[in-house]
Amino acid sequence: MEEHMSTPGSKKTRMIAGFAVVVAVLVAFISISSQRRCSAEAKGSDYESIELFTDVMAIIKKSYVEEVDTKKLVYGAINGMLTSLDPHSSFMTPDSYKEMKIDTRGAFGGLGIEISIKDGMLTVISPIEDTPAFKAGIKSGDQILKIDEKFTKDLNINDAVKRMRGQKGTKVTLTIMREGFDRPKEFTLMRDVIQVKSVRSHLMDDGYGYVRIAQFQEKTDEDLAKALKSMKEQNKGDLKGLILDMRNDPGGLLDQAVRVADHFVPDGQLIVYTEGREKDSKMQFTARKGGKESGYPIVVVINGGSASASEIVAGALQDHKRAIIMGTQSFGKGSVQTIIPLSDDSGLRLTTARYYTPKGRSIQAKGITPDIIVEQLELPKDTAKKDSMHLREKDLENHFVGEDKSGEADSKKTDTKESVSPPVSLKPEDNLKNDYQVMRALDLLKGWGLIKSMGVDK
């Protein structure tokens, strides 16, 4: 049997070790006490703030010149709370929450304008194709000063939308201020049922396909699959190349953006990932197996009106070198909004995460930089107006800055400034040949095919 014998040296070691344990316990106790004190102080601060809120409500209920409904006060307070966070978080009353759910299905009554707030002013992000706003000439960057006789200064998004919505055949007058206008101009529009067709397609010369995604809705992925299949059938074989047009696409549903990119991104590859404070906000979306398009070349066309979901698709295809991105800098909305239903059928639209491209690039307030930049101007017969007139995420009040995970500095791509025509209209087959950006994309695809046929890329 082995016996352990104590020595003077080992006693000293045990004394030092014991002293270290006592110190560690004291440090831990002080740390825990400090955390508890900070937590208590935070809770105390929260309670004081809530008490302040209830005091103000009681004063208003008691002393305001007219009797005020409590729910109206609460709704107003919640709305103010959310609008102070960022441009995309908002409170939805039961009516506006119901309208939001209708919007994602692609049918509603109104004018067809995607709007946001810039410097307290209601501002157009982009008009939706084939709508009263689009046909009347409403443009990205337009400031809406009045809706009928109601000034929009400090009007929140939900109230503005509610004022522009209405029955088909009824009129609404928008007072618009635009760069180049000497004074505000009135646009009288006739409301219509806005049937936003998510996907349009056309088989172009020599077997090249054109797909226009106007907005990401519930059936965008399904409509894209049908469009690709139809063009292949018309061509009696696979496509030689594809132009994916997402200009003035304000975005929409995240899952639809992932599914659209999934058609072109290799199996198992990352499409987009999100990061937020809560565990549920940290997600990764990868390409599924099967259902892939062949490796034909793709050119994606974007501009300052391309936001959110359209930027996810463009960023994924760019990072995986699956497509050439052409056009101008995109909008730069790199945040994810979660819709949270509340007990009285109202809802919250709350920014809960940032999204990142496969290489860790944050799009927030930056946007996607095209590989080939083509500045968008009006036709020569009109006054020149660069695409910089597009409102972007970085221009919005209270926007937050993106956190780039890629570790790479932003770099400028090939800069080719050209004169281009306005965005494609209702009948793309009649207008594509007059659309300079699309023709540039088609030329690039044809050149790509020529180089490949010559074996230069081998």
C-alpha cells in the first residue's frame, strides 16, 4: 500500500491554494452581487419608465380637452415606440394587419406605391408595375406632400397606406415634390384592384430567356418554375442564358427569395444567413438537392429600387459566381422583419435580425454593388437624371449600420456609364428591344456563349 507523506513544502502549497480559493469565492460573490445590483437597477429603471407612461396617460385621460379612448392612446404609444427604432419596425392595427396579409398574396385595392419615410416625409421607394401610380408617372424618390387635402408631414406609414387604399374607381390626389420641379405638382389617380403579377417572362432571340420578378410573394417560386419551364418548351430545349430582371423590386417574403436562389445555387451551398439577439433569429438557409437549372450563364439586372429579397438573390448568385450582376447600386435593406400577431388581432412588424450573403457581406445601408455598373438615366430627349435619385436604405431616418462579416473591404467594379431607358413596362416583349440595360445584358450573354464556343474558357 502506497502512503502519501506530508512535507513542509506541500503544507505551504496547500495554504496558498486555500487562500486562492477564498479569494476566488470572494470575487465570485462580489461579481454576482454586482450583477444582481445592475439587474435590479435596470428593473427599477424599467418600472420608473412604465410609471411615467401610466402617469402621462392618466393626465391625458383626466385633463385633455376632449375625452380620449384608452385603446387609441395605447395604439399611439406603441406606434411611437416602434417608429423610434428603425424605418421598418411598425405597429399594425387590426385593419392594417389584415391588409398586410392581403398584400403578401399580391392583390389589394389602391394605387401601387412602395413607400417609406425620409426626413419625416413620405417618400416613394418605387411604383409597382402596371398600377395607377406607375402609369401616372410616379417615380422613385418622389416626396408625397399631401394625400388629398391631408398633409403627410410626420404621418406614419400605416396611416398613409390607409389613406391611399380604397375601392376601385375612386379617386385620390397626391401632391408630389420632385427634384427638378419648381413647385409641387398634383397627380390625380384612379384607384384600382392591384393585381401584382410577381413573375413575367419572355423568350428572347436565339434561345435566351428573360424573367422579370416585380415582387416576392407567396407564389413567386412557383411562378418562376412555370416561367422557366415554358421558355424551355418554346425553345425546344434548354436555355442558352437567362436575364433575371429585379429592378425596382422592393422585396417581400424571405422564404421566396431563398427558393428563387435555390434554382441556381449548387446543392448544400449557403444562400443567406441571419443573425439577431434571440436564438430563433440566427438561421442559415442552404440550397436543397434537386430541381436545379443547368449551368447556363445568368445576368441579374438591379437598380436603386431593388431591395431586401431581391438583394438576397443577387448577393447569393454573386457570391457563388453563378451570375454577373449588372445595373446600379441596390437599395441596401439588409434587415429581417418578423410579424408578431397580438391578442386583439393587431400585430407588430419588428426588425429582429440582419441578413448576410454567403460570404458574410452585410447589405444593410450598403446594397449590392454590380459587377458591371450602368448608370440609369432618362432617355436623351428628357432632362438627364441619374439613378442616384433612387431613395436607398442609408437615406432613411433611424436606419442602422450593417455589420460586415466577410472581412473584405468594399470594392468598386467596372464602371460603365451609359444612357438607359426607363424600366420595362407591362408588355416586355414589346419593350425589351428599347430597354438599354436589357440589351446590354443580352449582348453580354451572347458574348459569353461565343467565348465558350471558342474554347477560350477551357
